[in-house]
Amino acid sequence: MSVARVLVVDDHPLFRQGLSGLLRELPAVELVGQAASGEEALDLVAADEPDVVLMDLHMPGIGGIEATRRLTSGHPNVAVLVLTMLDDDDSLRSAISAGARGYLLKEATPQEIVGSIESVVAGQAVFGSAVSGRVLAALATSASPRGLDGITDRESEVLDLLARGLTNAAIADRLGLSGKTVRNHVSNIFSKLGVADRAAAVAKARDAGYGPRS
């Protein structure tokens, strides 16, 4: 059984310590550290490169949204799973646009948190039961007319090759990336485009001008 290396980021000591205590009891999780701010999270990710960052949004300093944006840009192999009290659509849209792989409210059960950690490690996008019904609507109102808002330069390269029909292995070979890095880029692309599979991502990409040129 593989072990997910997790960093907890939250500025409330009691919640952070309680969550960390829960994670320490799980055989499938290795707690690599705790951070009380976005800046501290960036430093710890650079030092320890965890698999998953459990990210609060409302924190002093740069906050969770900007920390997520910097983490997903600089460390594409690290999955950000938001865990917050904020259940408004603006926060949800901003987190997705910043590259978060999932979004849970702090009322989530321990089982839901653990299951979501496992899912994002596997490259899936996860949205808690309290917000899942609003995800597509939030994405629809946040997307640009091209539907590709928030796509980074590297993700754009991956998306273009995806739209040309290349497999993940072929994309990795073409761009000189590892297979895991490509899988994470593809997962981030799915999340940002609001799609669930490769075919839907390719269709959106081609509508926006990616892929084979006539």
C-alpha cells in the first residue's frame, strides 16, 4: 500500500493540530509537516515536496488562493486539496482557477477527507458533497469565452498535444517530462476546464484552437 505524504496548512492551531493528529493515526498517510500561512507552506513544499497539501483559504499574508496558484505552478506534482470554511461560489471558482485538485468544507467527515486525499493522489479531481452540486455552475460562470481561463503555459503545451491525440507517454517524451508530471498536468487541466475525461478536454481544446491545424 502506497503512503501519501501530506502537509497541513491552516492558521488555526487547534484545527491544524487536530487534523494532524487524525492523519498521524492513518497507515496510508505520512504527515510531513504543518504550516500556519501560505508563505510557510511554500517553504515547506520546496523542502519536502509532499504529495498533497491540505490548504485552508482564509489566512494572513498571501492567503490560500495565491499559495495554491504558486504551488501548482512551481510544483505540478503536488496536489492541493482545499479544506476550508468558505462555501461561497467566488472562493470555489478562485480555488479551481488557481489549480486546486479538490475542495472540501471543514464539516467534512474524517472518512471524506481521507478518501479525498487518496483520490487526488490518484490524479482525480474531488469536490465535497457540500459543494459538488455547484461546481459545474461555478466553473461555467468563471470561464472565459474560450473556456480556458487559468491554463498555464506548460498546461497549454500539454493540452495542445492532448488535442493532437498523443498519449500521456508520448506527451512526456515530447516535452521531456516524467509520466507522473504529465498525469498531474492532465488532471489540473480537467479541473480547470470543468471536464471529467480526456474526450471532453480534447473537444474543448479543439474548439479553442488547440490541436491539428488545417
